[in-house]
Amino acid sequence: MDCKIFHSPLAGTAGVLATLGLLAIPLHHLTSNRPRPAAALIAQPLAADALTPAILRLKLLTPARSLRLTTEDGAILLDLTDVAAGESECDSALPIHHDALELLLHADLGDSPADTAVFLTVMPDGREAQTNYLLGRGSLIQPLRFNWPPL
């Protein structure tokens, strides 16, 4: 007996349709079910003492005898002596709480007769860079406040 039924175009089409029908059942289950949130993917709130990695950029218009940058709780971020005029950068970890950061800048700008400026740019990971400054002469202490929109 010769089986010419398997060589006909109608049988080939029926075979393809049957295969697609069998694949349609698992594809339907994959595409129509709603995604379930995985417990590992749910973000946990950050601890209050979490630190944010950041880059601090310091720019001085004139040399300074000393510069010290501290957090509001007294932790020292920078402690420099005999600082040349110009720009410098360093890595740091900042305690950003409620999208705000308060730093205290102590600067001994020497005995220059004219006012000068110290610029501090804070570039935390995942947030935009912000710049604050200190103007004056002699020995100065000034709080610098940075605010970001909520993440």
C-alpha cells in the first residue's frame, strides 16, 4: 500500500496547523497570566544611616591655608592644608537624609586683602550635581545645604 496522503499539500498544511495548535496552549498561558511580584524585587526602604557614594569637586579661586568639610554630626569628609588654587575631586560617601544634605565648610583663606570664593560641587550617585559656595576672606565657617527632588 502506497501512502500518498502524507505527500499531499493538504496533509502538510494540516500538520503545520496541528503543531501550531499544540504550541498555542503554552503560549496562551505565558502571555495571558498576570505577572506576580517577586519578593526579592520589592525594594526595601533604606536605613537611616545609609551613605550615598558621591564625588566632591572643590574649586578655589585663591590658595587656602586649610579647608575642612564636615557633616552635620561632625564626621570629617575633607581635611586639607596648604590647598592650591584650582580644581580637585575626591570620592566620598554622604549621609543624604530625606533628599537633603547639610555640610559645614571651614576655610582659612589666609590674609588676602580681597574677597575670594570656594565652590563645592556634590555629585551623588543617581542624583544631579549641585554646587554651593563660600565667599569672603580670612577664616570662615559656613553651612552648605543641598536639596534634591525625591527619588
